[in-house]
Amino acid sequence: MVDKPAVVDAYKVEGKVDYDQFARTYGLKLIDGELEKRIEKYAGPLHFLLKRRIYYAQREMGWLLDEYEKGNKFYIYTGRAPSHEMHVGHLLPFVMAKWLQDKFRAEVYIQIPDEEKFLAKDAPEPDAMKSLAMDNVLDIIALGFKPGLTKVFLDTEYAKTMYKQAVRVSKHITFSTMQAAFGFGNDSNIGKIFYTSMQAVPAFLKSVQEGKNVPCLIPLAIDQDVHFRVARDVIGKLGYYKPASIYTKFLPSLDGLAKMSSSDPIGAVYLNDDPETVKKKIGKAFTGQQATAELQRKHGGDPDKCVVCQYYRYFFEPNDAKLKKILDGERSGTLLAGEHKAHLAEAINAFLKAHRAKRERAREKLDKFMMRD
Amino acid sequence: MVDKPAVVDAYKVEGKVDYDQFARTYGLKLIDGELEKRIEKYAGPLHFLLKRRIYYAQREMGWLLDEYEKGNKFYIYTGRAPSHEMHVGHLLPFVMAKWLQDKFRAEVYIQIPDEEKFLAKDAPEPDAMKSLAMDNVLDIIALGFKPGLTKVFLDTEYAKTMYKQAVRVSKHITFSTMQAAFGFGNDSNIGKIFYTSMQAVPAFLKSVQEGKNVPCLIPLAIDQDVHFRVARDVIGKLGYYKPASIYTKFLPSLDGLAKMSSSDPIGAVYLNDDPETVKKKIGKAFTGQQATAELQRKHGGDPDKCVVCQYYRYFFEPNDAKLKKILDGERSGTLLAGEHKAHLAEAINAFLKAHRAKRERAREKLDKFMMRD
């Protein structure tokens, strides 16, 4: 099988993504030892997502830390476009945002663009998506965001604030730019053509609200970078700091493809999946192990290709020593697929059980997080 | 001098407009005696703007009156995109809306799209336009709109309501459509490409708010029709009634060209012009009279070309018998330019003085009119 060139844009990720190539193409810097040290100076030991280079690239982090050293604190902006229930991979930007909030006592803005997938895909319109969007919000704040330091908003509920700023952005972006950056054509609807202006707003909104420039850091998956490639210069033209950003790779799909997709239920573990479903899904996960136990014991496997290993790496084994043991077991052939998968399913189910309990508790304090006009 | 073909689009009106041609091109029906009678049945004697065919064309008025007869009352939607002070010509849609409100006890929605001219022209951004926009609102409600039956809103202040509905509209409009209808190109900014969705919303917003279909009537100048040509079918697709509309011609510019333009101060009488300025401007108005008083007395003039006559016809002489006397005087040559203009300047100044007094009184009750999220 020959890999097709990967597609990574705002509304489609397909094929095997070459992350380093992506970084070179779009001028991202790889996260390196020097940056690690600068972050550790303030944050203490790095989050494993950074250490393991799952967050692997960045823009303007040097500048952001320079400002921080001068006493110019940053805020964090990330978001989630609702269209389906959330799966584990969707949590990656929020896990990082939460860690940064804790370590830098940073305010976090969380945009829930409840119009985006309606405009760009086949999701229901905002009113019909409301309950789903609020379920997504619960999954997010269940991660432990601090009330008072975290502001969550649905675009349509916060549109009095957002639209006026989006209008300012939109004046500086032409249809040509959207064609080139997003691949839009003459048959694209004018809502999705405009939408990128809404996604740009939270990257400078705190500066508008405070009446002075506040640096912004965006943790995001690489497919969302296109919005900010388009918006960065505009934000600068409007007189605000261009945002800094750090980029996560995609949690692989259970079948071993690039990205866990929420529109492909087999490839994704949903936060609502019951224990049996998780066991079944992980049972079918791609490991790349040899055809028989005997061969596997003899030749071993490849942890980079084994989705079960990657799940531990991305999410379910924060402890580096324990992770190493798992990856070594896969590599050496001592860890066979059945046991490997059973353990992961247990870890996922333990996480999901705790997560759902936190989500129920989050429900009670929801109002402390929501910004509405 | 050969007339160039007229340009009539949402953001430019140039040349001598052929109104009948416009109606034929876009499928408007001319207002006729039969429709007059149907309106008079409910409204009593027609407003002179209708009688004189300054409001000359319509869409769906037959349907609107059918619904009215069934007890299905309509509301009225019109608006004003702020960019400059208002001039007399800008009042035409509001004079008609006010008359319709009185005669049909209809609710009136007045949209003030404070982002439109920023996106489509060189007007300041919404925050910087706020005070000008509110001055425009005062000029509008000074015409006598009923509080409680009139809802005025700035797009950016009412965006929580508007944006969600505009998103629904925008999904059904492609860039191709905007290219064809508005002449937009690849270099057009994505804000003005989206904007037409915002202008469509008030044509069905009352139906959304009431949870049932309410007919809508839009009095507008012909250059604004393009927005609704694009939106009509979309509004239908969303399950709402397509709006009915009646179309006014443009008050001629003082120099005799097609449309009084607010960006050309010499061609327009502003609502803020002081008496001396009005006298000077009307003194320079185009009448088309003969080169000398003697020749004028001998040959007479053409009331259709005389801007002074047209000002009386459009605005300053509601009484048909008195208007006839003025037009006859112009035609026969008994009414010379000096006297003709001096009288008009007096009439305008009397109107403006009263208008400004009403505007001051409107200031106190402004809050009764404004809708904000």
C-alpha cells in the first residue's frame, strides 16, 4: 500500500501526516530543549504531552516567555466546534490548556463555535445543536478548569461581543485568501467563508476587553493552524499582539490512520462509551503485531505503529517509566495483543468512569464558566 | 451629452436610472390602479408618494393584502446603513414605513447595519460610528414612529439575535451568487460577502420571535433590492414567507443627477443644514430653465427635469392642487428660477426646523425604541 499525500486542512484530515513536513511548510518551530528549559523555569517539570513531543511545534513561544518574564502575563485560547459527542482525542488541547492554566495561573478562553460545523459540514443549526454543545462544555470543564479563571462561550450566545470584532477582522481578509488557504471555491457558502473571522476573535478579545494588549497562547491541533495563518497578520494590523501557539499531533484512530474522527464511530473512543463498547473497540484496535503469538514473541512489534502503545503515550500512561515498560514489551514481543489491549481498555474505562463523575459535578457549577451577552 | 447606461447596485448608483427597465429586468410589478384601490380599502386616501408613483413598483403586494384580508397582519421592515449624516432623500423609506404603520397599525422593524458601510465602503468601524448611528436613529424616529410598535436596532448591538439567524441564511448563499448579484470579486473582503445574510434577517425575524409565520413588507429604494433578490428564495427554504416589497425611486441630486448622495455634500440637503446653507444649495440647484428670464417666459421649462419641481413632488408639497400649480408655473414659464428656488428653500427650512425640534423630543424617548441583546 502506497501512502497518499496527507491532507491537513481545517475541515479534512486524511492520510499519514508528516508532522515535520507540516512544520517546515508553514514555518512552525519544533519544540526543543532550550524552550523546554524556559518553560520548566516557571512551570516545573514538563507535562508529558510536551516532553514526549506530542505537542511538538510552536510559534512565538520565545516572545511569549520574554513577555512573561517582563511581567506581561498571557491568557490561553482554545476551543471545540461541536458536531458530535467528544472523543478522547478532542481532549488534547484542553489537557494542555488546563496544565498551562495551573502552572502560569493563566486565564483560559474556550470558544464553542456552534455555527462552524453547520456551515462547513452537515451538522444541525445552532439551536438544534445547543444541547450537544453544552454536553461538550461539560466534558471540557470536567478536566478541572478553574472557575473564575476560565471563560467558555458559544459563538451564537456571545455574538454581541464576537460579531463586532469579527467584522473588524473580516475587512482585511479577501475571498482569494480563503480560496488559497482553505481551498474554498465559488460554490462555497458565504457563512463558512466568513467564519474564520469568528475563530480569530478570541485571540485578541481579552486585549479589547481590557483596553490594553495582552499576549495570547493557543494550544491547538495542526489542522486548525490555517485559521491563524490567515488571521495573524490581520490581528497585527488591528494593533494587537499576534498570538503564540503550540501544536499537538493527532491521537491516532483505532484503525491506525491519522486522526481519530468523531464521524467514524469505530475509529474513536467516545467519552460516553460504556465499558463493553470500549473493550470491543480496543479489541479491534490496530497493533501491527505479528500474525501469531509465536512470531510476535520472536520478532516483536513496532510501538510507533501500535495504536495501543500510542494511546498510552498520548493519554493513558503519564508515568514515563511505566510507559517505557509497555513500549519495551511491545518491541521485544513479550507483550501480546490480548493482554496489551485488555490493560488499555481497563485504563480507558477507569478514566472514563472518573471523567463522567467529574462531568456530573461540573454540571452544578456550569454557570460560573459561561460567558453570555 | 450621451447618457451612459445607469449603474444601480447595492453600493453604487450612477447615471440616469430607467426605472421601468429596472422593474422589467428584475421582475417587479408596477403599482397600478387595482393595487391602489386595494390599499385604499384599508388605508383610506393614498399617500402622495404612492399616488405620484414615486413608490412605483412592488413584489407580492397582492399576496400581502390577501393575507391581510384573512386577518394575517404584516409587519414592516426597513433600515438605514449609517456612514454620514442623513439627507432628505434618506427619509423616503421611513416616511412610507411610518404611513403604513399608521394605516395598518403595523409593527416596524428598523435595522441600522452599523457594520455595512465599514465593510463595503470606507466608513469607520462600528464603535467609531456609534454616535453617528444614533444620530441617524433620532432622525428616523423623529418622523413620528410609535413607541411600542417600532423596534430599532444596531446590528452590532443586536448581534446575539441577528448572527444566529444570519448563519442560517448564509449556508444557502454561495460566493458565485454574490459575484453575480453584487459584482464581488476574489479581492472582495469576506465581511461584505457575508453581510447580505445580516440584511436578510429582519425580513423573517418576527416569524422566528413569534414562533409562527408573519408576513413582512419592505419599503426600500431600488438599489437595495439585490439583497432581497438573493435572500428571497433562502427565506422561503428556511420555511418563512418571502417578504413583500414596495420600491421608491431616488430623490434626484441637486445637480439633476440620479441620486442624492451623502458623500457628495453639494448634491444633497442634509437634515442638519442651516438655513443659509439650504438657501445656497437650492440656489445652485438644476432647473433646466432657459438662459434668460425672457426666454423662460416665452418657452417655459420641463418640470420633470427641474430638480426644484421634483423636490416639491417627492417631499415638500403633499397637496396635489398646490403641486400642480407649481409644475404648471414651471412649464408655462411664469415661475422663474429665483422665486421658485426661494420658495423651496423656505419650505425646506420650515421642514428642517420642525424636524430638528422633533428630533430633540425623540432623544428623550429613544430607549423605548431600541432593541438590544
